[in-house]
Amino acid sequence: MGKETGFLELDRHDRTYEDPAKRLKDYHEFVIPLPEDELKAQASRCMNCGVPHCHTGCPVNNIIPDWNHLVYESDWKNALEVLHSTNNFPEFTGRICPAPCEAACTLNIIDEAVTIKSIECAIVDRGWQEGWITPQVPGERTGKSVAVVGSGPAGLACAQQLARAGHSVTVIEKADRVGGLLRYGIPDFKMEKHLINRRAVQMEAEGVNFRTSTEVGVDVSMKSLKENFDVVVLAGGAEEARRLEIPGAELPSVRPAMEFLTQQNKRNAGDDELRAAPRGSLTATGKHVIVIGGGDTGSDCVGTSNRQGAASVTQLEIMPKPPEKEDKAMSWPFWPLKLRTSSSHEEGCERDWAVLTKRVIGENDVKGLECVRVEWKDGKMQEVPGSEFTLQADLILLAMGFLGPRKGMLEQAGLELDPRGNVKADTVKYQSSDEKVFACGDMRRGQSLVVWAIREGRQCARAVDLALMGKSELPR
């Protein structure tokens, strides 16, 4: 694989970023790709290990050593073919996946992992530049019809696979544009939306029909979908955000993170202010912003607040501060617990851990936030006596995760749910309690990663194809 001694001779080098002073002026992507020679050198670090744990570390089971070798050999077109054999949208994962494959890399035990994510992104970007990525139109049609509800990564992956199998596929999306949280949850500076648009164009040429601004359960009923389609696939995501249950949380400037992020993405798309902000304009300009929640969504709020010109940004996390470095002997090849500092954090942000919010201060609107420090003993959280403190705040953004799918459509469908409120379906048949209704992605598994959504969409597509045709050539 690659150069046999590459991992002994070369250090890990990865993509770099534009200077914060420059990138904070706009919402464009700011990652600086590696030059081709450097990419080939980094691909040569893949060490031909006997058991490539990167395969299983990656939820879509990307065949990583193979395309690393092909990049090293400058065979970019075949590298793209191998990459696409397991992943419909590597330009998405190559930008926003946290790369569990790199955590599982065998070289990561004693050294730094291969730059898998950067190489993946370079392969697919090269494919688009060279014109190698074209519609894959099926040779014949099956006469079967499928409605896919939701156009996030799970829905898009499922729809594309089913269309390539020859089925008539209609994707139904409640928003005005396709993409789900890729479109309105991920900031443009992490993933520009023309990447979604060109995939949608490809999928339309393959036979997928997109119906936007159509909410199932409101504009169209589940009953009518089941009457007009052979199969319905639910891929609507997990959008029920966790609420802040403390006094004062009802004040106007305590807002969900997704509302904040969606508004800015719509502005970037050229929507007018009324269309972008049905509940009123929501910006961080000149404000002291507190982001509650230490995950990726919270980080996205930090980066967006800084671009809007916030006076200050503070991010709070209820869990203790993780260690600077993981204990690889304990964690490898699994995703490790360690401190993660995003590009948004580097742009300017105060971070604090083991903090519990107690009360939002303010009469007509937010003025501050009362907090207390906590410690964890035997898995239980305890407040630290005398550790109370108050933070100045004009805007509080809630990025505390998601509880599951919105209930309206599911209540109308009358489907059996699991104990967490997700659609109950296994990972073999992906079939719900209604034999005509399948479910995949976050709506089935709960809040998760884009790469898991793509995996579930692909596997669900095979299960649907098998149910419709009695056999399937789609990969699992």
C-alpha cells in the first residue's frame, strides 16, 4: 500500500486555515487544501496494516487503504470510483465528518493517524473538477414508486440509491430547499451550499423528483402517501431540540441554536429578512452571547456569532473538561474522549466546563445568566457549594442536543416508537410497524453524524429494493 516505509519517514500534515482576521469577514469556506504532491505523500503513510480498523471506524465502511494507494499512484479517477462505492456524498463527509476513521487508524496507536478525511475530500473535489462525476441513469425502470420524506443526508442517500435501482423516487421536503440540516444547520463557512445543489442536479438527472415546501402531516397526509406510493421512507431527522428548563428561559432572547443558524444560512442564500426570520431578526451583532452546549452545534453558533460581530462569546458545557490527550491504550480504535478545539473556538471564545445554569436574569429580555459549578461523583452531578457566579448576557443560544423526531407526522402515521421516541425499525429490514413504511437516519437511530445518516440511507435503500423486487443488487 503506497510507500512501504512512508509512515516511518513522513510526519502527518493536514489542511490549514485562512487567518481568522480574513475568514471572519465572510461566510465562505476557509480550508486551504493540500497540494497534490503533499496529498500523495500523506497517502503513502497508510501502512498496509493486517487489519485495517479504519474500515470499521468509518460508519459507511469506506475502503480507505485502497483509495490511499490509488492517490499515491496518481490514479485519481479509480480512487474516486472506490470512494463512491461506499459513500454517495464524500464532499459532505470530507468537510463535516469528525473522522472516526482517523481515530481507528492503526498508525494512531503509536503516531498520528493518516490524513484520511483530507484525502477523501481531495478525491471527490478532483472528481468534480475533472467532470468525472455524472448522473448514473438506470438502464430500465421497475415501475415501483417510493416517497422519501426528508432531504437530509439519509434521505438523499436513500433516494439516490433507489433511483439508480430503477425506482420512481419522490423526495418530499418541508423546507424551501433540499438538504435538511446540511442546508440549514451546517454554517456555510463549514460547507458551502452549492455542494448540495450540484448533487441535487445530478439526482434529478437520475430520475429523482424533489417536492420542497411540502410538510408531511400538514400539506400532505401520510394516508395519501401510502395510497399513492408503493413504499414510504421516513428520513426526517431528529429535530426536537432539548429545552432549557430554568426560570427565565421563556424570555425572547433565549433561542434554539437551529433557529439562529438557519436564519444566517437563509440570509447567505439571498432570502429577504422577513423570509429568513419569521419570528423576528435574530443576530449576535454587538451582543454578549452565551452558547449552552459544548458540541458541534454549539461550536457552529460560536463561529456564526463571531462573524456577526458579537461583543463576546462564551460557551458552557455541563460535563467536566476532557483531557488534552486521549489514553490510546484504553480508547483505540474507538472514538476517544479528549478536548476538541474547533476552528470556531480558535476565532475567539471563552469556554467553561462543569457549569450548570440556574436562572436567566431579566424582566423584559435577557440581561444575564446565573450559574453554579458542578462536580461528578459516582456518575451523579452535585453542585459545588459557594461556586455560584453570574455572566452578562444579551443572547442565549441553546445547543444542548436533540431528543428525537418531531411528533406530528409520527402521530398521524400511527407507528410504533422505541423508548426514546424514534421510529422503531431494525438495521436489517429498516421496516417500521407498518409494512409500507421504512425509516432511516436520525429519525430511526436518534441524533447522530452525517456519515451515519448516509450509511443508514444506503442500507435502507437496499432493504426497500429487496422488499419491492424480491432481490437487490444495491450494496449494503
